[in-house]
Amino acid sequence: MTDDGKEKTKQELIDELLAQPLLARLATTHAKTLQPHIVIVWFLWDGTSAWVSAFSSTRKVKDLLSNPHAALLVEPKQEGHKLQAVLLEGPVEVISQPADFVASQALKIYAHYLGPEGVLASEPQSWAVDPENRLIKLTPERIFSW
């Protein structure tokens, strides 16, 4: 229910779920081998796209450079959610420049999970400015929820 007593729309429920700091599973496929790859990631939903920070040496980034399509599955562990899962499917962009944007967006992702104090630690700070750091931007063409 919303504050005014109305039932939430499906899109409101999806956005509410995606706004939580839940772990997601990112699925990629290499264009030549067609071997699927699934990895757990942190993400940030901006209402239109899901953002993931990843290093260029990882398999997920290499897969996405050869086949720029992915799926992201988000499932809450807590009881009481109206949705069991949200699946986003669509094209991705792997973004490496401008470096200050990559670092800034990566820190937003990290802060979503670590909080405003945790993101100040040396590890997430160094990750954000690492020359290998990339952003994966998945803008879903299809969104499924159940």
C-alpha cells in the first residue's frame, strides 16, 4: 500500500525491490563459445538502468565486450515481499571513460552496500580509481517479475 492507501503498481514494487542493496546475479555469454557465465554482483538501479562496477580483466567484462547482452536477476531473501524476483534483460554498455564519471558512479554503487562510512575505506576507494575499473550499464528491454 502507498501512503494514500492505494495498492502499489507492479512498476512501483519492482522499483522498490531494485532500490534495496540486494545481491544480484549477472548472466553473460561469450559470443564465440556460447558458454553462459553467472556471477554475483553489487548493482545500483537508477529507475531506467542497472549499473555494475567491474574490472576489465574479469570474465563478465570480457564476455560483454564480445556479446553486449546480459541478464540481471534480483531476489530478496526476506519474507514479506510482494515480489519474489525481478529479472532484467537487455543490451549493455561497458563504460571506461570519462574516468571521473566511472569512479563517481562506482562509489555510488559501493556506498549502496557499504554505507556512507564504509565507502570511505581504502579498499572501495582504490577500486573506484583503478585503471581497470569499468561500468556495466544494463538498460533492460524486458523486465520480468514474479
